[in-house]
Amino acid sequence: MTLIVKTITRLTVGLILIYGIYIVLRGHISPGGGFAGGVIIALSFIHLILAFGKEEVTRKIDESRGVFFASLGALIFLLVANAGFKGLRLAEHKGHFKVFAAGLIPLYDIVISVLVGAGLYVIFLALALLLEKREEK
Amino acid sequence: MSLYFLCFTLFCVGLYCVLRKRNIIKIIIGLAIIEYAVNLFLVLIGYRTHGRAPIFAEDQVISNMVDPLPQAMVLTTIVIGLAVIAVAVSLAIRIYEKYGTFDITKIRRLKG
Amino acid sequence: MKIILPYFITFPLLAAFLIALLSRKSKIAGELISNLFTFGLLISSWDLVKRVYLYKIIVYKIGGWLPPAGISLVADGFSVFMLLIVNLIAFLVMVYSIRYMQRYTDKWKFYSLFMLMLTGMNGIILSGDLFTIYVFLELASIAGYALVAFGIEPQDLEASFKYAIMGSLASIFILLGIGLLYSYTSTLNLADISWVLAEKPQGFLIGFVSVLFLAGFGLKAALVPFHAWLPDAHSCAPSPVSATLSGVFIKTLGIYALSRIFFNVLGVSGKVLFVFMILGILSMVIGALLAIAQNDIKRMFAYSSISQVGYIIFAFGLGTPLAILGGLFHLFNHAIFKPLLFLNAGSIEYSTGNRRLDKLGGLNSKLPFTGAMSLLGSMSISGIPPFGGFWSKLIIIIAAIQSGYIGMAAVAGLTSILTLAYYLKFQTFAFLGKIDEGCKEAKEVPLSMKFSMLILTAVCVFAGLMLLPEFRSFLQSAADVLVSGTAYKEAVFGMIQ
Amino acid sequence: MELHILLLFMIIASLVAVEAKDLISSVIALSAVGLGLCLSFLILKAPNLAITQLVVEILCVIILIRATINNDLPVVKDGRWLFNTISTFLFIGCFLMLAYFALKELPLFGNPTMRVSSEYISGGLKKTGSTNLVTAIALNFRSLDALTEAAILFAAIIGVLSITRRTGKTHEE
């Protein structure tokens, strides 16, 4: 991509990432939540791939590390959910409009966002690699 | 009622696309349209005239909320739609790689 | 006592996530974890069978929320019947795949996807909530699409794409039906829907919802107008996957969900039963006729699955207690011998690298064990007297005669003869006669693969004993749930309060 | 009224997506449908879904455009084209007619029964502590659905990875 795209990407990617984290953390207060925030986090990485090409980005996070994060997120989600199934309650009644309120819900949101962010990044990476291989032929 | 019917019309446009188009990507687009129509239908059935969004606010008592349960359902179905589309697109790209075409009539090794 | 119910969902999920997590570190994590966990699930489902025998019905409230608001898991006779079959087949298939899957790359993906598919099936069986059934159905289906394409040959991809499109269309029809039903009854719990429907008039809407469900679940069960995807998908998948798909997958996603919703929730009327019967007869005959012409072993078995599923749906359509018992018994038998036959086909492919009947022959001298197992399996499926398949078909035919459908009973009997014909063809071309040039180097399969086939054959041979009064309660309690119809709601709510 | 206009816009955009001659235009028309859906979620008081739909839409369009770029679209008609189209239209017509009669029996638009949902609205904040009721239902009352949803996404990840492997079998027969 051209220099303009790269410079603007450098400026905006951090903002997109922070916006994603904001959406994740306020999922139980305002619209948003783990899934939407996770997709935004994944989109910020995809943005990097689109602007800088995949070599720059995959040096830092490659496919197997993405799978590792996705399965870690899923595993913690499962453990939290298992506690929730048994009726675990964590002070649901106080501090309704704070970030750390609402029992297990913020925890759920955070682990879902890890799963979704890493997972969608891996999906995009797999498809992009496949397409580049085809164009080489 | 008329909104429900328009929503079903959107569903049928997608259905027509899946049933009649030959191009694999077009079929996936048709599936996406059907997903959208069903999601919209689920939210429509939960709407309440002059209702409020199902989010509480500080120092206000809100009683006329729209039905939150279909919205929670749609949250799940959007993810399912994304998963199906991701799998279908990866299959489509692989098929293009092996057969060199997106035309479904030319992709016929299985018969009988 | 109720606490083990959610483990049928969380354990396979845990296995799937762990396999993916450990895939970088260890090469054998997939085999080890999946075998251990499926064995554990088999043991606990046997335990659950005994508990349900004592308590009749077990309800688990997820998160402690009362059912119309929260989700409940329900285990009754029918659920544990399916649960035991599904987990038995899953365990045996996992043992089989240790050696079979060695030819494939990235095996951990196979094991992870398989455990996700198992989660989906267990979830459908245990769920007492309509929308949860849909979500688990999608989980099982998406894992299924990926597993069918696991070999990534061109044909596999084509079959998987066809299956993905048809399967998603079916799911969307089901979701639309759920939306309409939700708008009408304003609840999602199965027992609660049944309550509300009992108080409201049964109008045109319920008919429309029934059509949507019938199309959706019928597509998943591959009943005849909707069967086009099945032969491709089941013949292209790796053999352990075909065994699971044909043996339990279409029964859980199709027949179990269909009969649970129609018998226990919406309530069956004469019209619905008649449609079941017609679909059953059509599937039975057309599946058998198409199977005869096949040259590919797995394709023949796949068409045979359509035909046998037709028997089950036909029996459910008769609606008498005897017919439902016969249908469930046939479901059990088919869930045993069809995986057995697919595993046999997998063994043939493993040893000879081929599954076309015209290139096989005389395998009895090279693969005596597989030959014997497949002979017993073929005899059972085509209804030779001492085996289970004979008794279940006999019960279905007797029930049809009792209900006065003599013509249809005759068709069912004739189809059984057709079944015998194509299994004779399979035996003659593959195992008897002169040995083919291509199969000279064939060797007998390894021990783990023999083990799975041996267990399945043993169950298959002794399945007829299930009709004896001592062992009958397992089958009878499953049939009772379907016969009792919409009394399901009282049973569930009685357990909650 | 604005919903009617939005829905008509979505139907027209979807017709464009179905009938467009090249794939890029039809993907872009699809994204227009998705945007219309997002706006109608906002009008229907579902801001949660509007956000989710918007970001998912962006991702879908990126994936689809990456898949379709540099690819041709063959327009083929075979002998039975007319017959097939007529039968499809007949099927869709029957479906719509049946749906019309079935929809008449639903509660009127704007008046949901809310048998179970009233329970969530009255007690949801106290029981779960979450201000956002949709999140409360999705992650607390019906957390099994959320778990399965995560599993579905996981299945899609592993599925895409397994489909995009370079080779399926270790040695060729």
C-alpha cells in the first residue's frame, strides 16, 4: 500500500483497538459486549494486514499463536460458564452502573473478546494466505 | 403485518438466489440475505410501539421496553451466520482452486 | 444426582478446547484426550440410564433460574436412549480413528471438530429449550461441514459445499419456525410452549410452523424429497466420520428433534402422522432402489441409510405403541450396524486403497476378520432371522398390519428383500469370488480398528435379546415418552416444582 | 413508515445483489442490505444488535471482497432455464401465500405478548446486576446459548483452518 495509507493506519489502529476494548468493558452497561468488541479488535489487526501486508504482522502473531489465544479464551469461558451453571453469584446487587459489577458478566465479555478477536484474525489470515498462494500460481 | 410480509419478501429474494443462481459466491450472498431477513423478523416480532431500548438508565424508571429475548436470540444468530459464511467462503475458495470455476454446473464430479 | 447432566455438554467442549490448546506441544494429545473423554462420557451415560430408570425424568436448571426464564436440561427415557447410543458410537469411532486417521495431516483438527460435533449432538438430546436445540444443531452441523471436507480432495469440497448450503437452508427454516412459534406463544421452553398451545386454538399458524419444521428437520434427516446431499456427504467424508454421520448424526438432528417436537410439544394429529408415513414409505423405497445401482461401497451404504431412516419414520407415522417401539428398536439397530458397515468400508479402503466394487474381489482370503464382521452386519441389516434387524422390521410390519395398512406393510417387506439384494451384491463383489489384481497386497487391519468392529458386531448379534422382558425397559421407557405425547409438559413441570 | 421505506430499500438492494452482472457489485449491494438492516435495528430499539451487525457486516464484506477479487462471473443458461425459473417462482409464491395466512394469526406488530420477557424486565436488573438487559439475558439467564455460540465460532475457526490446509493426506495412493 502507499505511504498515505500506512501513515493513517498507524494513527488509527490504536484508536480502533481502544474503542474495541471500551465496547468490551462496557458491555453490561451500554450497547456492545464481548462479541462486538472482539470483532472490532480483530478488525484492527486485519486493518494492519491490509495496510502493511501479512509479513509485517504475522512476524508478531502467527496462525498457531492465534489458535492458542482463541482456545485459551474458549477454555476460560468454559470454566467461567461452568461456575455460572452451578449458580455462582458475585455481588450482583451492588454498583449497577460501574464497570466491575453484574457478577460474572464482565468476565464473560473479556474472555469472549479474546476468543473472537484471536479467532476472526486467524480465519482472515487463513483465507488471505490461501488467496496469495493462488495468485502466485 | 405489512412489515412482516415485506420481511418475508426479503426472505424469498434470498431463497430465489440460493435456488436459482449458478455462481457459488452468489449462493453465499443469497444465504446471507436469508439470514438478514430472519434476524430482522425476529427483532420485528419483539418490537413494542413507542417502546424503549432494553437498557436501564440511572434515575429513570422505564417500563415500556421492547422485548429483549428476541434480541438476545439475534445476537446468537448473527454469530452463527458469520460462522456459516466463513466456512462457506473458505470452501468456495478451495473449490475455485481445484476446479478453476465458480460455476456450479461445471463442478460435477459426484453423480449417481 | 442432577449434577451430571451439564457435563455431557461441557466435557466434550473441554476436550475440544484442550486438544486445540495442546496441539502445538504434543503430537498425541488429540488421540489421548478424545479417547479418554469419550470413554468417560460412555460410562456416565450408562450411569444416567440407571438414574433415569429410577427417577423417570431428571431436570437440571442452568444457573439456578426457573425454566421459562432460564434454560433447563431434561433427561427422560427417550433422551438417555439416544445419549447412550451416541456416546457408544462416538467412543468406538474414536478408538477406530487412532490408526485410520494416520494418513491425514493435522489430525488434532479432526479430533477437535469431532468433539464439537459430539457436543452438538449431546446438547440437542438433553436440551429442554427450543432455541438451544437450534444453536446446538448449528454447532453439530458446522463441525459436520468441516469434517466432510476433511480430506480436501475436490469431491470432498464439492460434497461439503452442497451439504453446507442445504444444511444452512434447513437451519434457517427451523429458525423461522422458532420465530413464528415464539411470537405466538411468547416462550421458548418446550414444556411451556406445550402448555400455552394447549390453551390457545390450533389455527393455521401451527400448520405453517409444522411445515417449516418438517422441511428443516426432514432435510437434516435426509427424508426423500430432501435427500440429495446425503450420498455425497456421507461417501466423501473419512470413514469414521461417515460412520458417525450415518449412524447417529442424522438420527439426532433429524429424527430425535423431529419426534421430540412433534410428539411431545406440538402434539401429533392424524394429518402429521400421515405425512410421516408417506415420507417414510417414499424414503424407504427410493433409497433402496437407488442403492442397488451403486458401484461405490460407501455411496451404496449412504443410500441404504436413507432407506432405513424411512423405516423409522414410517413406524413413527403409524403412531401405535407397538409401531413406535419397533421404530425405536430399528433406530437402535441401524445406529449399530450402519457404523459397523461404514467402518468395514473404511477398513477395505485402508487396506486396498479402493472402494469401488468393480475393482475389488475375493477379499475374504486377505481380510478374513473384516469379511466376517461385514457378513454379520449385512445379514442384520437385510433382516436375516436371528439378528436385531429382523426383529425390528418384523415389529414394524406387524404394527402396520394391525393398523390396517396391509399395502404399506407389503411394501416394507418387499423393500427388505431389496435390501438383501444389494447387500448380497456387496458381499459377492467385495469378499467372494476371484481376487482382484489391485488387492494382492492387502493386509488385515490393525488391532484398534478390529476392536471397534468386534464390539459393534457383538452388539449387533445380540441386539435381538433387547426384546426379552428383562432387558426391555430400556427400549420401553423410550417408547413410553413418545406414546405419552403432550403429557411431557406435566412430567417436566412436576419435576421442577 | 420509515421502516417500510428501509425495508423496500433493502429488498431493492438485495435484488441488485442477486442480479448484478459482476461479483464485486453484488457484494457491495449486499453490504447495502446489511447497512439497511443495521439502521432498522436502530429504529426497532436494538442498539446492541446494530453495533454487532455493523462490525460483522464489515468483516463479511472484507472476506467476500478478498474472495471475489479478480474473478469472473460466467452467465450460463441451459435448456431447462425457463422451466426451473417458473417452478422456483411457483414455490416461492406458494410459500408467500401460506406465510400471509399464517402471519395474520400472530399478535399485531407492536404488541408482543411478552409472557416470559416481562419477568426479565421486572427482575433482570436486580437478579443479574446488568444494566443492559440483552447482555443480561444472553450471558446470565441463557448462558448455555452463549457458551454454544462461542463453541460455534471455535468450530468455524478450526473448520476454516482444516479446509485451508495445503494437503489432506500424508502420502498419495
